[in-house]
Amino acid sequence: MTYFWTENSVFSLKPRGICDILDKDMIYFNNVTKKYGGNVCLEDINFSVSQGEFVSIVGHSGAGKTTLTKLILAEEKPTSGSVFFESNDINKLSKKELMAFRRKIGMVFQDFRLLTNKTVFENISFAFASLALLRKNGCQAN
């Protein structure tokens, strides 16, 4: 594993050909650039995350951590480049496919999105328990 860094952030990289990456990695950024107006937030980013790999995104304020996270969750689209999950370009997914995709991603945020009266395990389990309860009652979570 090698590391890629900009003056703002550090990313772990596994340089390989795109065909190898799409066959083995769960998440892959291919030449991703994100601009807001004329401001470049992320430029020509390439990295991959293997299934079961634990990843931390670190950097100072304004480094692009939130933008990177939003790109992974397909809450934002890249200005150029592609974001893949299990070999699928997530920005080409239908709304239904996107909802199913987001259920496969686990993310723990550093801010107050956690329930203070629950343990770490209970916080992580909460969404799964809620989804199971909805299904038990015949509801379809969209």
C-alpha cells in the first residue's frame, strides 16, 4: 500500500489497473474531481477500498473529507471521473438501486449523529433493528 497526499489530506492507495480494481475492490474512485463553482475541492483522486477494510478519512477543516464522504454515499456527483461500488458506477444507479446501495455502506460519523444514551454497538445496530421492524410490519423502506 502506498499513500497519496495533497497539502490538505492523506489517502491510502493501491495502484493497480482499473480492471484489477473493479474485480477485487468494494469502493473505487477513478480520476474523480469535484468542483463547487470555480473552487476545486478534490482533483483527480484515485483510490480503492477493499471489502472488510477499515478506512479513516483525516484532514484539516476544508480538506475535502465531507465532500469525499458525500461522493461515496452518492449524495453528490463528481464534476468528472467515476465512483464505483462493487463494479457499478454509483452515479448511474436508479433511485431504487441507490437506496439499496446505501444500505450496504456502514459509516460512523465523528459528530453528534450518534445517540448519546446508547453504546457504540447499540448505535450501529439501531438502523438495522429499525429496518427489520419496518419489514416485519409490512413496510417497505425506501
